[in-house]
Amino acid sequence: MDVRVWFNICLICYHTLAAESVCGKLLFATTQSIMEVDVDTQSVTELVELGGIDVMSLDYDYENKYVYFPRIQRGDIVRFHYPSQNITLQHVVNTSFAVVVGIAVDSANDHVYWVTDSGNTLSRCKSDGTNLVVFNCFSGTVKIRLDVKNRWMYIVYYNKGISKSRLNTTDIGMIVNFTSSNTVWVDTMDIDLKEQRLYWMNTNGDIKSADVVGYDVKTIISINSFSIAIGVSDSCIYFANNTQLFMTTKSQDSTPTVLYNDNNTIYTIYAFTSTGMLIAI
């Protein structure tokens, strides 16, 4: 057998085994811990002890198997191998103690992006913290998500809407406009890469969805409670209501079920998807 063919087979097997090990898992963060939840068994494991550090966003590099997150009180972004039996935090970049609320990883170009709370900048660096670039054409940012395969970036502005642009910020435009109100805003958003849909929750407790062009906007459910954490897997939506972690289907008017009760407020959720795994392969 050709050596290159054999190498590719081994590489696919490696990624497949790694994908299976995170399939059906989700992560969430409080000020005390980053936790892993096995959705099938509902078992919960502490991965990282935070000790009062605010973590407002998580993202995963499917290709290199790293979880990235910002530590607000430490003023940095760090990462750790996942899955791993021995988790060690690795420093990525300093953030000048900015309140980083959104982080996203572009493994294809070895880039890490982040936005700050209601900030006017988008920052980007290499995964080793070098080549820092700051884009200044933003205002009121709260979350960022990437479609690495199709080279699109989606940014949430808490009282304005959702923009779509290329990863270098060109071709930027608003695709979703939120209802103008001083009392209703959005702090969280996720993307379903398989179905090409965006999901977000506003302060009225409405979980809404639109396609990635901004059309077909609809309300999935209304929970009458504000959440700043939402994650979307292949078939489910996960969200937090303060200390409770919920799971619901993507069908309209579905009934949420409690997946886990924590003692601390849940600030961010990351749900693993088969789409991300396939991109890595």
C-alpha cells in the first residue's frame, strides 16, 4: 500500500476516535469551574478549577484538539488539550484585562478571534499569541462565531443585531436586526453549521433562530427568563437559567428538560457537533 494512502487512513482513524470521545458531550463554565457533561448519561465532571475567575466564552479547535477560553480577572486567553486525562492550561495571549465575552478559533488559518463586552474592536492573533491584529470597525459586541469551512464570521451586537462578514472583516453587513428597545437585548448566540442556522436568546427569554442569510426568523420557545448562555448541537439546544442547565429540541414550542443543577451561575456553554468533527477530518 502506498505510504501516503496508509498515512491518510491512519489520520482519519485518529480523528474518528477523537471525534467519538467528544460526541455527546458539552462544556459549560461558571466562576468556579469548567465542567464536562455527558448528555447520554448526564454525568458531570470538573475539568478546570477556576476559583472565582469569570469565563464568558468557550470555543474548540477540532483539528488540534484544544479548548480556548478567556480569563477576565487574569487578563488573558488560555487553552487546554481536550479530551485529555491530564489537563494543563497553556497561555495564549494577554488581553490587557479587557472583558472578553466572545472567543472563536479558526484552526484552518491558526487564528484566535475575540470581542469584548460592548466593545468597539475585534482582535485576532495566532494560536501562539503572535501577530496581534485589532479591527476597529465594531460597536457593542458581545459574541462571535465562525463558519470556518465557508469562511464566514458572525458577530452579535447586544442591542443592534447580528453581522456577517468574511474572516478578514470584508463584505460585512447586518443580517439580523433586533427589535429596538432599551429593555431588550441579546448576550448570547450559537451557530448550527449543519443546518446553517443561527440561534440566540434575548432578555425576554425568547430563543430565536434565523438562517445564516438572516431570513426565516422564528421563535423556538419562550422561557420567560433571561439567559446569557446557549449552545447548539446537531439535534438539541442547550441553555442556562442562572444555575440550571436545560436541554430542548429545535422544534418550535418544545418543552425543555433540566439536564443539571449547579451551585453557581452558568455563563457560557459549548456543545460539540458532528459538523465540526467532519471539518477536522
